[in-house]
Amino acid sequence: MTAPREHGAPADIQSGDAVSGTHPVQVHRYKAAARINHWITAASLILLAVSGMSLFTPNLFFLTGLFSGGQWTRTIHPWIGLVLFFSFSLLFVRFWRANLPVQADRTWLAKIGDVLRNRDDDLPELGKYNAGQKFVFWSMSALILVLISTGIVIWDQYFSPFTTIEVKRLAVLAHALAAIFAICVWIIHVYAAIWVKGTFSAMTHGVVTGGWAWRHHRKWLRELVVKVDGSKAAEIPHPHSATGPSSSPRRPS
């Protein structure tokens, strides 16, 4: 079910998004339900990657030991796929509006060199998600659709009578390629969450610092402050305030 939004509220603002009145300032980014939804999706994807790789090549067959052997791995793999599909579907309904592309995304991508070099003085103000996060969202949306559709085609236990050998061969190829791309996108997602200090707490505790929100998603922070009280728009935390240093990104090693 889509998280309710106030009439006329920006798409970036979702139910539960709020600026606290504490010092230092904290910004509520994800409610508990969204975080649980995210971690179920993440766990399902990891289990699918491990079980899928164990069936993909004899060199990784030893991984089936994590699932009590090859037969059990083959049995539970598609069921985990269903869990991933329905769990991600809930995430999609929650977040698709906030992930729609905007003009600022083009500017951010054009200055990706500055992003990677931690030079954010000339970057555009962003909403709740940047172009990189939106790429992960829409890529996973497309890849999971491919995985579930091809997975059903090759799920012989239930769907063997409804397809042909030729179609199955194409489905196996598409399934494997989509899985490889999905794993690559997942690695990018995890790396970015670790690289940008302060991001991980958003999905563990649901909150980020005011400095982190100012530095990385300033437009979203402005909208939240104005939503509470337009007269307080000037009181948004400054990047050099006490909350700022704790939100600076880690540089890649």
C-alpha cells in the first residue's frame, strides 16, 4: 500500500519523514515498516544469489551445503524468488514517486566526477534520492521482473507443461544474465551505502543527522522544514554546524 502523503506535498516527502526538534538535529527518513521491508528484500536477494550461484556451476556446488544439499537448494530457490518479488513490489509501491527522474539528476550525473572526488560545492540540491540511487531502484525493478518471469518459465515442477525446450533455453540465459546484473547493482548499492558515512543508519535506525541531510539531500530537507513551518526555512542546519562533520563521505580506499 502506498504510504499516504499530504495533499499537495512534494513526491520526495513520504509518511514518517520529519525533522526532529532535538540538538543535534536528526531527520526521520524511514519508518520501521519500510526498514523491515527493505531487509526482507535484501536477505531474499542474498539467499537467491548464493543458491543460484551454487546451481549455476559445479565449481560453486559446495554452496548447496548451506541449504542442506542440492535437492533442497533446487526446491527452495524459486520460493525465495517469490518472496523477493512480493517484498520488492511493496518497496516499489512505497518509493516509486520519490524515484522519478528530475532535471537535477541530469546535472548531478554531468558532475559525477565532482561527486566521486567529494567536491560537492557546485552540485545541485537534491530531493530524497540522487540519480545513482534512482538508477539502483529502476534497475532492480526491471531486473526483478525479468528474474520472476524467466524463473517461472524454468520452474519445471509447476510450469513444465506450459512451455517448450527452446523457450526454456532462452529463459535460462536471460535468467542468468539478469542475475549477474542484479548482483552487480546490489554491490554498487552496498558500496555506496558504506562509502557515504551516515547512510547506513537510515536503514538501521530510520534517522540521519541534519548535517547528512543538508549535504546530500538538501532539497528534501528544505521541503521537510517548510512542511512543518514555512517560517523556519532559514533554520535548516548549516553544513559547517556541529552535525556536519559526522556526515562527510568516506573516500574510497
